[in-house]
Amino acid sequence: MSPPLLLTLIGLLYVLVFGGLSWLRREGAPTRLAIEGVTLTLLIAGLAALTGAVPNPVLLLALLYLVTMRARLLSDVGNWLARRGDHGAAGRAYDLALRLWPDEASRLVVRLNQGVSALHRGQGDEAIALFREVLAAASSGYLGVKYESACHYNLAVAYQKQGLDAQAVLEFNAVLDTWPASEYARYASIALERRKKKPQ
């Protein structure tokens, strides 16, 4: 098999696998991933055919991953920086992720992480606004159940910290409705049990 054809097959397999994972996570059709992945694959395979210089297929996979997952990778960097307490740098990482034309599912994940960061900084109103924005956009089908559960849970925590108990209970219950087997559902159940045991 010729090297350019092998590169093309590897690139298309990458698009199928990662596109299939997006579909399994119920994050909508991964159109942007498919366009970017196929375009980059054909460009590299074409250059390999024209020049005779064939890059290592592992480098092709690494490049495809970096390009197609750029927003999520930067969001992970932001999360890591936020956990270390460097919220300024975390905010810049999230902002950069949003400026790099993310697909809708990745954009919602970044916005969710911005909300979590705001919650940890004690900016409850900003966190609530971000979580509500993400949940409103989730109805379009681009937010997987894992992230939807996380969003409901963090929104409940934000409401609880603001003293909005009725809204917090609704959101904890929404976690249980969204993905009952998740870790967030376990935490939501614990929070609801604590509320029942609280003296009125």
C-alpha cells in the first residue's frame, strides 16, 4: 500500500472513531471534526504524494488530535490551572479555547468549565448565568449526558451557596433524571439526603 493512501486511511479511521465517540456521547453530529479531520488528512497525504516525504502516521494522528480537539485540550489546561489556584491563567486558557472556532459541543464544555471556575472563585451569579446558558443550549443536542449532569449539579451547588434552596433541589433532582448512574447523581443524592435530615 502506498504511503499517501495509508495516511489517508489512518486519517479517515481517526475521523470515524472520534466522530463515533461524539455520537455515542450524544453530542450531535461531529460535522466540524469531520471537515477538519478529512481536510488535514488529504492535505498531508497530498503533500506526501507530491514530495515523497512521508510523515510518521503517529505524527499524523497527533496532529489530527491537536487540531480537532484544541478547544477541549485548552479547556483541560484551564481546569488544571484553576485547580492550582491560577484563575487568571485558567480564564485566559478558556478564552483562547473559545476564540479558536470550537464546535458547538466543545464550546458548551468550555462554558461549563468557565462556570465551575466562577463557582470556585465565589462568583455565584456569574456561575449561575453560565450554567443556565449551557443548559439552554443543551436542548439543541450538543451536550452529552455527562456534561449535562455536571452542569445541573454545579448549578444546584451554586443555587445552594446563594441561598436559593428550592432551585437547588430542582437541579439536584434534574441530575438524577439526566443520568442516574453518574457520579454527579451520587453527589446529588447525598445532598438531597442531607437536606431531608436538616432540622426545619
